[in-house]
Amino acid sequence: MTNKSIIIIGAGLAGLSTGCYSQMNGYQTQIFEHHATPGGVATCWKRKGYTIDGGIHFLMCHRPGQSIYELYRELGTAQSNRFLDMTSYCRFIDEASGRSVQITKDLDLLAKELKAISPADSRIIDDLIAGARAMQGTDRGDMGMSQPQELLGCLEKVKQMWKMRGFFKYFTGRYARSAADYGKAIHDPWLRYIIENMFLPEVPIWFNLMLLGLLADGQLASLEGGSLNFVLPIEKHYRNLGGQITYGAAVEKILVENDRAVGVRLNDGSEHRADIVVSAADGYSTIYKMLDGRYVDGEIENRYKNWKLTRPLIMISLGVAREFKGEPDMNTIKLEHPFTTGSKDVNGISVRIFNYTDRLAPPGKTVVQVMFETEWDWWNELQKDRPGYEAEKKRGADQVLERLEAHYPGISSQVEMIDVATPCTWWRYTRNFRGAYMGWLMSSEIINAQIKKTLPGLGNFYMAGQWVTSGGGVVSSLYSGRHVVQILCHGEGKEFSAVSHALASG
Ligand SMILES: Cc1cc2nc3c(=O)[nH]c(=O)nc-3n(C[C@H](O)[C@H](O)[C@H](O)COP(=O)(O)OP(=O)(O)OC[C@H]3O[C@@H](n4cnc5c(N)ncnc54)[C@H](O)[C@@H]3O)c2cc1C
């Protein structure tokens, strides 16, 4: 068994996953995390007796029998969590027309309701529903995620494609077009809005079909107790496996000797050495700050110059002294009267109602969370003027409350807690480039891109996490850590293990 040491930068999902699998394979690891808690963007925080869930909206494949479930189990989080089956994905509300539709797991009902909105679009609705059905029953882990692409030979790739033969057509041709592009063929503007905004307008339409297929299969879940409940068992698992973790420790530089990573220097000036360094932190900071941009090629430069980032968010969480029984957990409201924050018009808001868990709010009370997209530059500039920044946060919350009043009369007077997170908040706590909380924008152009987990010319160094995946997400971030360790083991000619020996024997 090897005794090689690894320093991991970042205790987000990817850093913790890298840590767990490294420990399972005999490496000795030390994680340095900039923030005071694990989880990165998958986190919760407390305000005035309420717990705000600032991360994960839904998990996929939480039921046994799927490779992704095994991933959760290997990391010790499947056993410790209660995943709450989602029967509805989202309710869409159009303020102007008063119409609403709920995306439920019953695909027949969904087809009927969508056709009621627009009979003229029946053909395209049938097409969508047929696609969602085709996506049902698939093991997403075997769709190329459970093995790193770097280690797949031609035969394995052919085998993978064979497994996907039933729905392969949905990854190509018109289903590979973005939801916005696909939506152009839809006559009814409201139906078009729903299809475009099921996730992001830029994702390939097959991604929406996959979400509908997962929902219909009962393979989408929310997390009882919030995102941190998903993370903490992984952190505990890592420690039980013998891993070390230091919080409040920001890495400033990756130490390099003879083009090999040999350790890190922290913000307190201390230096720490290891045989291998893995950065599971923000990609831009890693490549251009911690390594001073010395290990890049045209591909990397092009990516950081031209690829689009996830648009940053404003998240307004309200602690409300009231229950919202019967209200769907997730709502998208198309506003009749847009408002402005920064220099951007807000035409629609997501409203998350945390009905499903009483652990986030005191009895009889609820956290209502509103999110909408915003811009980095404007907030980043404004934060230099602290009173102006705080005033704009308040103005955002006031405008949102005014809009919510129309849907939940009386809510303004029942609000006990207001918490506003801006793109700068994400930067401050997680260091994600320009507040891009999910890394690269998951668009049809890049979703199949393979991003290398190494840098040209730099030995003993790897990257994990959402900046080396094409669009972020829980599953791909967790897998990226596993992949790094699979690659490491392969490089050393030893078999990769996903068994927790220390725990099994202990
Ligand atoms: C509101 C929201 C909703 C989401 N919903 C979903 C969802 O429904 N489904 C889904 O699959 N995904 C969702 N995601 C995305 C998913 O949570 C992320 O893609 C994933 O958690 C990213 O993990 P990561 O470890 O790659 O990155 P991060 O979480 O960014 O972790 C990086 C870590 O590195 C640390 N770090 C950075 N710089 C340094 C440094 N210099 N030194 C030391 N440490 C450093 C950071 O503090 C952080 O802890 C959501 C995210 C958000 C914010």
C-alpha cells in the first residue's frame, strides 16, 4: 500500500470526495479550506433561529440500484440522509395571464396540462414527453460518469454507446440544441417560457427530458435538513478514514520545483509539502493566481477567455412566521411588472418554499427563498461602497416582498428575518470566479466537452471539481474527485478501491 501524501485545496464536495477516495486507496491526505465550514457552495447558514439552505435544490438518483446512489453510499452520505422524493419539479406561474402549471411526475397528466395551454403545440409536447419516457430507467452512472474518460479505451467507449442505444438519438441532432433554440418551434409564448426555464435556456433540451425522466422514475429528491446535511456525513467519513482537514486556511500559492507541484503556501505564510497536490478550488484562482498562469496552453486560455460562466445569483431568504401548507416547494413566477437590480431587469423569480422540513425553521414558521440572476461587475463595484451595497440589498428585498404580496397576501408583515446573498457573498465564502456558483455555464456547446484534470507541463498536480466539469453539479463534482484518484491509482499500476477499509476493519 502506498504512503504517498496529497494536499487537497478546498473542502467543497469535490475536495471531500477526492479526500475520501484517496484515503480509501492508501494515500495520506490533508485538506486546506479557506472557509470555516465544509461544503463550498453546498451549504447552509443560520439567521435569527432560521436555517438558510444556500445550495443544492435537488439530487438525482438517490435510490439504491443506480451507480450514482453507490457514489453517495461510498462517500457515507446515502446512509445518513433522508432523501425526500420529489413528486413535482416546479410550478410555473404567469402573472399577466393568471395561468399556472405544475411539472409533476405524472407524464400523462403533464402532457394533458401542457396541451391545455396550447393545443397548437400538441406535436411538440408529444415529442417532449416521448423523450422523457425514453430517458426513464437509465443508469446515469453508466452514461460515462462512473469511469474517468481519460482511462476509457475504445472498447469501453463502444460498450458505453451500446448501453445508451435506446436513447442515444436524444443526445444528438435537434435534441442537442439548447432549450431556447428548441423552444423557437413552440407557438405559445407561455409554453415556450416554461420549456426554456425548466433549468437554464442554454442547456440542451435532452437535459430537460432527462430531468422529466428522473422525476417520473422517482429519482429526484430534495434534502431533509438542507444541503449541509448532505455534506457533513462526507466530511465525517473523510475524517473517519484518517483524513486531516484545516479550516480558515486559504492557499495562496502552489509550490513548484522543477515543474512538479511539491506543496502549498497558505495565507498565514506557512508552507506545507506533499507528493501530490490536487486543487478542488476555483479554476481561475488555481491556474492564474496560485500558479501565476505558468501552466496554460491555448485550450485553457480559450476556455477562461471565451467560455460563458454560470450567471451569478441574488438569493433573498425570508424567515416568515407562517405556514405554506399545500404550496409547491419550487415555483417560477414570470412577473407582469419586472423590477430592476443593478442594471438588469428582473423578469422572473424562483420561489422556494421549504415546506418539506421543519428543521430549517421554528415550528409554524417557514423559510421562503427567492432567487434571480444578476451580474457580477455591478455588485463587485458597488461593494466598495458598503452603505450603498447594503441599501441595494435592502431595495432588492423590498421589491421582492412587494411581488410576493400578490401571491401570499400579508407576507410582508409576517417576515421576521431577511438575508440577502449577492454574487460577492459567493465570492467571499467560496472564491468562485465572478460569483459563478456552478462554474461553466452548462450550455449545449460545452456539455460534452472533456476538460483535462492536469495542466500542461506540471507534474504531480491535478484538478477536481466544477471547474473541470462541463457545467457543475453535485454528481459531476463528486465524480471528479473519484476520477482523480482512479487516475492516480492507474498511474501507479494499482487497482482502485472504493471500499472504506479503515471503517470496515474498525
Ligand atoms: C443555489 C445553488 C443551487 C444548486 N443546486 C444544485 C442542484 O440542484 N443540483 C446539483 O447537482 N447541483 C446544484 N448546485 C451546484 C453544486 O452544488 C456545485 O456544482 C458543487 O457543489 C460544486 O462543488 P465543488 O467542490 O466543485 O466546488 P465548491 O463548492 O466551489 O468548493 C470549492 C471549495 O474550495 C474552497 N477554496 C477556494 N479557494 C480556496 C483557496 N485558495 N484555499 C483553500 N480553499 C479554497 C472554497 O471555499 C470551497 O469550499 C447548486 C449550487 C447553488 C449555489
